[in-house]
Amino acid sequence: MGASAPLVRQRSELRGDSRPRLSGGARSAIAGCGKICRALLDRTAEGGRPHVAAASSCTSERLAPTQPRFPARHLKRMRITVSKLTTIAFILLLLPTAALAQIPTRGNVFFGYSYGSADFSSAGRTNLNGWNGSLEGKVLPWVGFVADLSGLYGSQNVSAISAFKVNTNMNSVVLGPRVSVSVGKLTPFAEALFGASHRHDSASGFSESDTSFATALGGGIDYRLIHGIGWRVQADLLQTRFFSGTQNNFRLSTGIVLHF
């Protein structure tokens, strides 16, 4: 008998290993369901009606798998992402406002006659006549940004010993800052403009043209006639580099200026 007891225990253990094992949560759910079923059977035996909805809800609550939860690090990462998106959206909303704040709302428009003394030929300086116009937008009360356009036209001698004349046109576009200060009705200003000039020379059976870098350094003065309207006189040293040379041209302009 003493030798058969361990053998029986081993067989029972072998039989137990061959059966499927249940987890603790599943065993608890089954045990709870057993209690509910026994209670319903007892109530039925007493003549009452079993509460099917309560039984099903209790059974589903016990047998329903536990819903997965987000780890704390995932929730923290989500909070950081939302914070970054909020910051980016705020910056994008501010950009149009900042851009509008930089658009000039004050300035002036000028247009008038222009005279040029061009250094184009070894025969001497060439007198040119034409027009000059500009648009200035105020960035600060005393600083503006200027776009200046001009066209000068005339004729020049090819050499000092020849009477052969060549028609000459020079058009310039220069941009840059202008500094001005108002003193009563007068507003003196100084400017440094940079851009390009195009020159075209033509005669019977002859034509040539060139485009070069150009600078206009100078200034002028505005005289206020009435509110918003004035008269301007300005002078610039317009330097060009046509045909691999350097030309120091003088430009004098005068005309009406409208302030806005």
C-alpha cells in the first residue's frame, strides 16, 4: 500500500497535466458564473422569474476582456505632439499679421524732367534729355525704400575730328534706401541706389547696345506747395560700365511729387 500511493499520485498528476489549464482570471469568471446560475436556479425553483438581463450583464462584465490602456510614455508623447501643433498653428497665424505690419503705408510718387551729362565718348560729354520717375515707400518715418526709373536720349559725336553723330538712348532702373528729414516746408534727402542701365547707339548702317551694372548716389530736396503736393529737385552721380569701360554720368531731375 505504501508503494502504490506514490504511483497513484503520479498517475493523477499525469492526468492533470494532460488537461488544459485555465488562468486565474478565467477561473474567477467561471466561478462567478456558477454562483449566478445557482442563484437563478434557486429563484426559479421558488417560483420566481430569472432576471435574464442581469445575468447576461454580469456574465459579460466578468467574461469581457480587459481593454488595453495607453502606456504613460505614449500619453506624454501625444501631449507633446499636440503642444507642438498648437505652437506651429499660432506662428502661422502670426505670419500674415507680421507681413502686413512691414508693408509701407506712407510714401511719395515723383515724376518730372531729367537732364543727363553722359561720359560716353572721347570727343567730350554728351548732353541727354528725358524723364525721371520714382516711387518711395516709408519703412520708418525718416527711412524709405526707393524704386527709380529714368530714360535719357540724345546724340553724340563718334570722335573729336568727325562730324558723324550717333543717336544714344540710356534707360536705368535703380533701387535702394533713401534718408529724409522734414524741416518746415523743406524735406532734404540723400539716397544710394543700385541696379542696371541699358544703352543703345544707332546710326545709318550702325547699331550696338549693352547692359551694365549701375549706381546712383546723390540727393535732393522737396518743397511743399500744399498739403500732399510738392516740388522736387534732385541730382545723382549715375555710374555705368558700358562696353568694358566706366562712365561717370551726371543726372539732374526736377518735377512734381505727390505724398501719400
